Amino acid sequence: MRVAEGGFDVPLKCSPEEYKHFAEPALQEAQKSNFPSALDIVENGLNAHPASEGLMFLKAYFGYKVADTMSSELTSFPKVIQPLGNGALMVDGAMTSQLFGKFQEIVKILSEAEESINELLQVNPSSQEVVAFKGYIDSKKNQLGRESENMKATISNSPNLAGSFCVGCRKSISYDTQKVVFQKSSASQLEAWHLPCFQSKAKN
Ligand SMILES: [Zn+2]
């Protein structure tokens, strides 16, 4: 029994019982691209058979597929930062927070997949396939981790860079829920505006 899809051709070490009750139904779900269900089935299997190497590998593999699917869905997410011309940038705070949450969720799933791979490596330290798969998960996790750190820094640094008040209405800005426009002032300081305040300024 091998998992060939996605280029990972790894022998699955499962007992006939583990295969029949967990691996096979999970692989059937995976064939329909139901990776979250496949992952559930395998996790149930690991509760009953915690030492099953085949189920450990499948947990990592399906976890990776769930994370991969979620991150490709993010490409259809509306852009959180949009240039408005003249050096002004609009940042959608609510969307940024939502996106940040998604990134965190994906990183968590990848961390669980990685834990499973680490357990598997302890029993198969010289398996090239397992080492290669771990590298794959690591690089994806690091990439997403960096992106989510940048996003978090954008939200938490904004008040330091541009203050907590709108230049237009002088009321406070909530960077993680509102749409905010950033623009360099003549003194080359960064100014922040609520989007509607910036738009009404532009009309005048
Ligand atoms: Zn305002």
C-alpha cells in the first residue's frame, strides 16, 4: 500500500485492522478531496492505535493537504492593502485580522502535521521519504509563519508609526477593525485617516 498522490510514495506501515478501519476509509475521503474528514478518521485511528506508523504518516500527509488547500483558498481573499495613488495606501483592518487568523490556523495544522512526522522520524530516522516530507512541511510552515508575523507587525506597529487618531476627524482609529488610509505628510511623518474621512478630504 502506497500513497502516490502528490509525489509522496511512501510505504504505509499499518496492521490489517488499522488499514481496514482507518487508513482505507481515510484514503477514500482523500480521493474525494475531503482532506479534513480524512484527517479526522486518521486522528481517531491514532487514539486507538497510537504507535501506528502508517496512521502517523497519514496524519502528517492529510494535515499537510488540509493546510495546502486552505492556503490556496487565501489567494482568492480580497487584497488587504490597496494603493490609492499619490503614495496613499488603504489597509483593511478587519480583513487583515481575518487573514491573520487564517494564517495562524494553517500554521497550527502544519505544526500538528510536523509533530506526527517527528514521531515517525524517531522510529525511522533514516527514511529519506519521511525526512523529505518533513522538509516540505517545515518550509511551508516557515513561509506562512513569516507572512503572518509581518501581518501582525503591520497591525501592531501602525499606532506607533501613525498615531492612534485620524488626521481628518481627530477621533481614534481601530487598526484591526477599520479601513485606514496611510499617507506621508509634508513633514514626512506618516498620517492615518479613516477611509471615509480620507475620501471626503479628497472631494473638497
Ligand atoms: Zn476620521
